[in-house]
Amino acid sequence: MRRRPRQPWRIVYWFWETPETLRDLIKAAGYKCTLLRDLPCAALRRDNPVIVAPGAWDKTCARQGSWYRASEKNGAVLLVSPVFLGPVFENSPLKGCLAAALDFERLAPPRSARPEEIDELLEDEAFRKIVPQEWYQATRRQSVSHVKLAERFGAAGVSWQALFAIQTANHANFISPQLTVSVDGEPTPFSIYPTAYLCSCCLQLFRVMETGHKALLVLPCPGGVIYGKLSPNRYIRVENDPQFEKPV
């Protein structure tokens, strides 16, 4: 598949400053700016720059937010913008970096993961080294809620055990891909099941998880559809910026 150049739909930044400092700078540049303290994926529904406070990862999706807390971005501020804000930051002392550009993708990957591929992904050594243990600690209330969401989006009769295996393997596929598709001649990992079966697409869309891949093809999870107003089963291409610098 050959990509055509186009304007990104959303641009993702990370800043190691306070949300208030960042908001003041953006507003001074003439932009309306929203500050979120819960549900990071809701940043995608706004047509203006959105700042996500670090504490947002501890709220509604606290278990999934364990990936943020275990990452080198822990304590950093996420900024999601529909416009390129590079000129705003060029002459400022703020410590921040362009992380990724998001755009919608027409590609339909050929298939979902097979059971044996899911098993291999779950046992992948590289993935097991980085997955937070809190990710595995779903309460009964959480598991029931996830199954209901899956059914709402078309996954009839799925058990929590099967659903959670797919959710976990999906994240593993972005670390040690079993399923890829060629994008400009490069093998690119993609979401291994439809929206109904997924969880925490924010980890890939916002580059919370460092995958080591230039591009990713990510389907929204049910939360991304409900709170981020994304379209179910429509891929988003994530172009990770190669110059992104992690905090010292």
C-alpha cells in the first residue's frame, strides 16, 4: 500500500511541564484550549487543543492507566491538537516533544489473529517484561463491564477470559508483531481484532507505549468510540515521530 501525503487529523505532543503552564502558553497564542482530568481518549472529540493532566490516567480507566504510570512518560502532560503548534513552542522554555501524527486509514487488514497467534503473543518475552502487573488485576465489576461493552459492539457470547486474552495479545502485537501489513514497504503492526474485543487504544494512539515502530494501524476500543467519538472498526494510522525524545 502506498500512502498519499495528507494533513494529519490530530497531532500528539508530550510535555514535562504543568498543565496550567502549557494551557497559558497555548491561550496566549490565541487558541481555545481544554484541560481534561479524566478519560484521556475524550481529547480526540474536541476540535481544539486538549491538555490531559497526569491524574487523568488514575481515574475511570485506572487499571489501563497503569501503562502510563509504568512508562517513562509518567508525570508528563499529554497534548492532543487538530493544528500544528510547533511555532507556539519554538521560542518558549517549555520542555516538550512532538510524538506522533494521527490520520484515518482506509486499509482493512486481511484477518484477525488466530488462537495460536494469541497464545504466542501472550507468552512473548519482550511483552511480558514491560506489561504492568496492574493490567492483569481486573475486578469482577470491571470484567462484567467489559463483556457488556463487547456485546454492545457485536461480540456476542464472548467470555471475559477470551476477551481479556485478545485485549492483552493486541497490545503485545504492537511490541512483538505476529500480524503486520506492508505500509510503504515496511511491516506495520495492526490491531488484531475488531473494536468490540479491544481495550485502551489510547496506549498506541497517544504513544504511551513505546513500540519501536515507525507506524501503527490502530482500531478504536469501545471507550474510544464512546468518549472519543471515533468510528468503530475504522483504522487510525499512527505515524510516530522519529525525533521524539524521552525525558532525561
